[in-house]
Amino acid sequence: KSYETVFILTPVLSDEQAKEAVQRFESQIGSLGGKVKHSETWGLRKLAYPIQKKSTGFYFLTEFEAPGEAINELEVEFKRDERVMRFLTVRMDK
């Protein structure tokens, strides 16, 4: 099944730290039996409302294919990582 995840990382990270976090999540998708199809960096953007007293965040989009049970594992990783302020995973209709 195809999925799309958008996640926001805290703005206090350097570009290198943000890229390292994205690579970690992409390798996590691979280890769960998935395959990253497309990845985009939207950069530092203003948030609609403050999250954790921050008004900006690094936005990233990842499109991938993975088995359904891998999504729960991936979202647990997002919740555990304090660099991730918000995330949203949706199933793509193809």
C-alpha cells in the first residue's frame, strides 16, 4: 500500500541534524519492509499556531510503500523522537 507522511521537525536543529533525522526515518521505513518512492524537503516554514512554544519548523514529505502494520511501528518512532513536533500519515489512493 502507498502512504504519504508529512512531519515537522523542531527549528533548533541544524540542517545536518535535520537531514540525519530524515535519513533515519527513511531507513526505518526500509527496515520495516517498505520502500521510499519520493522525498521532499519543504524547509523552514511558519506554523499556523505555536507548537511547544515554537512558531517555525522544518517540514518534510515522504511518499513510500509499506505493509499496513509497518505504519504503527513508524508512528511509534515519530512519537519517541523529541525532534518531531507533529506528523501525519495518510494512505494514498492509486
